[in-house]
Amino acid sequence: MQKIIGNNLRNLRKLHQMSLEALAQKIAMSPGNLSRIERGEVNVSVGLLEKLSQALHCEVSDFFNAASSSSQTFIEQFRQSAKYINQFNQKTFVIALSGEVFTEAQFESIAFDINLLRSLNIQIVIVHGIRPQIDGVLQENHIHSQLVNNVRVTDQASLKHVIDVNGRIRTQIEALLSSSLINSPLFGSDIKISSGNFLTARPLGVLSGIDMQFTGQIRKVDHEAIQNKLNQKEIVLISPLGFSPIGDVFNLSYEQVASQVASAVKAQKLIYYVNADGILNLRGELIPELTTEKAENLIGQIEASTTPQNAPFISYSDFNILKSSLQAIQNKVEKIHLINRHKNGSLIEELFTDEGAGTVLTEYPLETIRPAKLRDIKKIFQLIEPLGQDGVLVERAVVQIEKEIDHYFVMEYDLNLIGCVALYEYDRMIEIACFAIDKHYYNQGYGSKLLSYCEKEARRRQVDTAFILTTQSEHWFLEKGFQLTDKEYMPENRKKIYQAERNSKFLSKKI
């Protein structure tokens, strides 16, 4: 029952587009405890369920409904994931794991998902951290560890423990990734894990007047050796240690290692596990997409309005990950994904569903709007056919769409066609027709972006007025500045093909 309540709670929270932190704040609970409830690890009192139902505007009984994962739902979800399975074939992903993943026993489920990716012929590089483990060992041995700008000063006494801890964590990772993991997608197969000296490092030097000693930075990544291992279908495991040509060992930041390795091997994706559902803005709301420009602005706002250590909705470690992600984008890594380490299966949900599960960082926006091409006809028809059947749009046949394809524009999100519109010009007026957004992308602002594009295109064509004919979307367009207008002002050529039986409302807007 705890699992059912947790799953329903997570689904309701996501339905309301509410972050874990935002909901926790509403009900006066720590995000960590709320996360454990969603994972089904904690019993929930009736009083707490009542608070949750008020915050999510639902009934208490909604938390007890059995999950609606019918066979038909599963089939639909699997079909949706097929396009990603094909797209990711033989691509290289770098996955970065903080030391907390191992101290909080989260790696076993992550290892299962990594094995699943490998079974889908995705090339995997894993970079792991060891920061909390080092903290624990140094404390046990009464060794003081100085931090400069949240970077550890690694002296000779500390370095010995860094090396020992690293070996222990690496062994743990290799054991769980091996084929002995029961129920793993690769159970019984001869999976290979490779680790080695892939990083050449040098001293970080002096920071704020302090000699960082054996804390280092990467000088070179042996990308050819890594690629050779990947070509042999091995998972490559990289630890946050680097070696100098004269044999010195340096303690490295795993965030920076992951960023530079991803750049060196030309990875298609760099994936960081973070402490929240992704990156949250200064209001505590999840940011599903970040461009380079937006990431720079967010970092600047955090540094200007507060200190990174005291930022209200982002941990200092996640702030460092954000900065490393930005560096990776600037070094031509295509996409960075920031996903919740507390959420079981967040890796699969982020990669194989349209909605995703965290924040994706790219150089430019994921959505683009462009003139339609002949190859888009089938998808355009699939978008508008249900709306035509429901009477929302005029029904159009494939042949008609093909004939008028030069009038159409399409919106793509991450290479998926999610919206369309047709523009028809009449003297100094332009009609916005066939306006449709894929139902999976409702209430995410894509309709507003597509409408803004139409208005920009109208201005480019130097028309005076944009108009639409609608039976069911009147209020949405009124909210966007359109006005209900008498049909006598409709262009004469448009009146000739107006279907009076539909009784569509005529709305117009000065451009």
C-alpha cells in the first residue's frame, strides 16, 4: 500500500507541475522525508494525507487508487520509447554519480538502469565521486581537512585515504554492475567493466593564498583509450584521480572530470544525478529546460542575490554541477541532463519519455519552428485529425494538406514534431488556421510560442490584422489579445469558403 500511495502522490504532484521542494514547503515537511514517502519507504498518517490532498486539490481516496498501468498503457508507453531506443543506438553517454549515491544505497537501482542502457547498445562511461566517503574517513582518523572555495586541500596524509576510499568505491561499482546482479538486463552475460589511467593531471596550485597540494586539475583525457574500450562493448569506469607524468597522484573534482571526459569523447549526453528533480529557479519551481544563456543568468542571479551555499532551492553541490554542466555545453557536449538521485528510475524516465524527469541543458532552445516539408504531412494529419473529429478544427484530408503544404509551419521539440499551424494571407489580413499542439505537450507554453511565431510572421509580411475562426478555443485566444469581431469584417475570399454550419467564432487582432 505504501508503494501505491507513493506512486499516486508523485503522479499527482507532477500533474500539478509542482517540485518536490515546493510541495514539501506547502505541507511544512522536509523534501527528504517527502521523497521517502514517494518511494514508498515511509507509512503516511491520515493527517498528512489530508494536508497533501489540500495542497494537491484532490481527495484523500485518490492516493489509494491502484496504479492505472494497464497493458494498453504499457503498450503505448513502449511504443513512445521506441523512437528513443533507435535514436540512442551506439551513442555515448557519460553518467556522473556523486559519492552520496553510494552512502545512501541508491546505486543498486541505478546500476540496473545502466545495465539496461548497455543492453540497448548505448556506450556508457561512468564517472564517480567520493567526497562524503573521504569526509568520513578523515574524521575517523582525526585529520583536519581544509576547504578553499569548497575545494578540499589534499595534503600527503589525506591523499593516502583518498586513494584507499577510491579503490573501495570502484570495487563496489564493478561488483554491482557485473552480471551477477539478479534480474539485471544483462544477467548471465559477460559484461566487462574497464577502469584505468585515463586522466593526466597537474596541481591546481595556489587558491586564495593557499597551496592546494595534491588537489589537481585535468591536463589531458586519453579519449582514444576510452573509445577503444567502448568499441569493445565495455562500460568505462573513471575515478576522480589523475596522474602526472612523474607519478604524482591528484585528487580531482568528479563534476569537472565528468564534464571534461564528456567533451573529450564527444558524448551525446552527459547525465548528472542531483539532489532535487532537476534545477529549480529562485521561486523553487522546476526548470525543465535551460539554455546556455538562461543557465548563465541563473548562476549570476544566485551569486548576486545570495551566496551559493545559502541559495534557497539549490544545494551547493548541485550549484557546482550546474557550473560544470555549463562548461560542458561550452565545450560542445550536445545535452546535459540533471536528474533526481532519490527517484528510482529517473534515468529511464528522463531518456525514454517525452515529458522527461529533470532538467535538460542545451546551447540553444530544444523547440524550433520552421516551414513544413512533405515529410511532415503524416504527422500534421495525426495532429489535426482528432481535433477535426471533435469539431475543434475543420477536417482536412492528407491530400489537402499536401496540396497546401507551403502554408504550414511546424514546431519541433527535441526533433519530435509537436505542433502545427497554417497561415493564409488575404490582402492585408492573415488567417491562423489548423492550430494544434500534441496533447502530451499541453499546458507547457508551446501554444503561446507557436502563436507568437505566427504574429511575428504576420508582421514580417506587413499585414495589418491576424484572425482565427474557432468553435472551442475562443477564451484562449481572447487571453492572447484577440477580440470577438463581426463576421462581416472577414475577407471576402474567406467568406466564400466559410462553413456556416460550424458557426465558428471570428476573432481578430491588430498586428
